Amino acid sequence: ASLTQSAMRQPQTFVHRDYHSRNLMVLPKGNPGILDFQDAVKGPMTYDAVSLLRDCYISWPAEQVRDWQRQYFLQVVQAGLLAKDEWAGFVKAMDLMGVQRHLKAAGIFARLAIRDGKTGYLHDIPKTLDYLVSIAACYPETQFLAKWVEEDILPKVLERLAEAEKVSP
């Protein structure tokens, strides 16, 4: 409930919903090309930012992520969506949005492997769950989730991946 409440309290805007490194193209001039936006909807303003800054496929240095987060926050303030004194709330909202986003992504990766035979996505689940654990552990309302994923889910995922490695050629 706290993840949903946090998302609903945020200013709502256009959300790509799959905004990450693999859906960006380098163009000769101007902004990057953006792919795969058929799922775009109106949603929480931190959704796409956390999808990119805590990308399921690339780990950015924490200091760089914080700098990009600050830059985005200043743009949000300049746009009049938040006030300068709302930084702490913005960080928490973005963190909780990341927890929700990474839960969803891990589930999608599992579905793609099971239903569609795209087993390459299984290797992205540990990084995705590691992000979830590291962020969820910071907040009392999500610590139970961090503990459960870290102690029960992640070991099983790693065990299954190791078993799959033994069987594949």
C-alpha cells in the first residue's frame, strides 16, 4: 500500500514506462532516439527517471546517480511541480518508485523466460533484485520486503541460474 500511495501522491505526467539504456539510441544530432513507447501512460513523475538511473541492465556509480537525480529535481522545481524544500520527499518518492519498478521488472523478466522462452532476461533478475534490496532496506515500510527478497527470493534465483548454467551447453 505504501508504494501505491507514494506513487499516487506524486505529480502525474507523461511516463514512457520502459525508459532505460536499451531503449535509447544515439543520434547524430539532438536528443537521443527513444524506442518502445507503446506502453506510455500518465503516471508518477519519478517513474522514468528511476528506470533510467537505476537501470536493470547497467550499474551507474552512486555519486553519478545522485548528481543526475539532483539535476532532475532542479528541473522539476523549475517546472513548478515541486518546491525546493521538497528534496527529501522527492528522494524517498523516487526510491519507493524504484522498489515498485524493480519488483515489476523482475516479474516481467521471469514471465519473458517462462512464457516466451527468452531466458536471457533471467540473468538481469539478480541486479534488479539487488537494487530493490538496497533501496527497500532504507525505509521502515519496505524493510520487510528487502529482508524477504534478500533472504528467500534472491538465493533461490541465484540457485536456479547456477543450475541452468550447468545444463546449458
